[in-house]
Amino acid sequence: MNCVRKAVLPVAGLGTRVLPATKSVPKEMLPIFDRPAIQYVVNEAFEAGIEHIVFVTGRNKSSIDDHFDRAYELEASLREKKKYDILDQLEAERPIAGSMSFVRQQSPLGLGHAVWCARDVIGDEPFAVLLPDVLVKATPSCLTQMIAAYNDRGGNIIAVEPVPHDQVNMYGIIEPKSRDGAIIEMAGMVEKPSIDDAPSNLSITGRYILQPEIFNLLSNQPRGSGGEIQLTDAMATLMKTQDFFALEYEGESFDCGSKQGYLRAFVRFALDHEREGEASRATLRRLLDENAASSV
């Protein structure tokens, strides 16, 4: 069984749900406390043992490329001012040379098409897909848990988490076949089922490990909902010939593609920050107290 060495990060989306903030700034570069959102996803990938990341980009996304490049002028300025702690932080999160590729999704044809655009870099081996809209706070990381499940079971792995039963119509939901601890053999997937017809309350989180045969299916995949090439349609076809497992990972996800999800992520990561967490809690308490007093 081949190891999972590569990951695809689709970053070509326009971020319309959080406009006007994303009019000139890629949604992936919006800050989550002291780092852009994309940095957390990249850290998750590398911490899980991923050796190469493929960014599938679009127009006006060059700041993502710049963020992961060296900033010589900035480094020289920090060194001159003896701000070595910041220099060390930048150095710690700088990717190894050659560990990233950028390919362009020239037409906005959906997630399935974005994944397909990475086919030549991925080649004939299993790979991970991490949706940058979704940040996952977990120890060990969500992808680390998934790779452990993949090493145990093989096949294709999808991260899932439970949602309230009255909200299943807002998510992609898996249909379980059997369960062994946190690993669930899948019988199918349903996109935003009705509350009465949902086969479970386990929602797809935005983390996948897929076999390379998905690329052939995506090459011939008819356009689905919204006129886009849907990754879930190709996965449903692949499920007829390959095993699919869902992993109910231990952790918490944040949909940063929505304004309230972004706010939740910002606050959570601020509260849990190693150096600034205590000050963040004090700031939030003060703001809440001031808001309560002003509303009386």
C-alpha cells in the first residue's frame, strides 16, 4: 500500500460568502488571529507527514504564493532591529524548497475540477485533499488521524463529525454500513438530505484521502449541480469499486467561508494561543461586559 505523501489544497474560490472582505484579499489570506487561515491548513498537512502540497489557484491569488516565499527585505529589517523571535517564527513556518507547487484552475468549474487540475503533480498515488475554508482544531491533527486510519484500512478516507439532527439538511451526510470504533464503512453519501430522510448525522468535514483512480472519473464526469464538476459525484462512482471509510475524528471544525464560522475560528484560536491566550480572554471579557452594560 502506497503512503500518502501529497496533498491538494483548492484555493481558487472567490470567497463570495465573506464579501466585501475578500474583494481584494484572497479568503485564504484572511487572518485567524496572528496567521492567515491558509497557514493553519498547511501546518496541518506538513505535521501529518505530507511531503508536497499542490495549490490549485485562480486569478488574484498571488499573495498565497508570496506568503510561502522568503521575504528578504523583511528578514533583513527584522535582523537589523534584532527582532530574532519574529525571525525564528517565520523560519519555523517556512516550507522546504520544492515542497509546494501551484497550478491554475482556469475556469471555475467546481471542486471536482479543481482536484482534477492537480492530476499531473499527484501522479499515480493516493493523496489528501484539504479544503482551506475549513480549519480543524485537533490533537493530533485531523489529517494525522486520517492517515493513521488509512494505514490501517487502506481505501479512501473521509473525515466526518456529528451535527445536530435538526441541521443535517445543511451538510453532506454519509450513509453508514458498519462501524468499528471511530472508523465507519460507508454505503453512500447524501448531499443536504431532508431531516426525515438523513441516513445519519455524520457530516463531511472537508478532509479526504483519495485513490488516484478518482482522476479518470473526474475526466469524464458530467457537470452536476450548478453546472460544476462535483467531487462527491466522482466519489460516489468510485465507491462502487473501492472501499470508502469515514473517520469520526476527535476535534472541532470551523467553516471560515462563512462570517460566523470565521468569527468562531478567530476567537477560538485567539483564546488557545500559547502566548496571547490569557490577554485574549481578558479582552473578550471586557468587551462582553461593556456590551452588556451599554445594552441596559
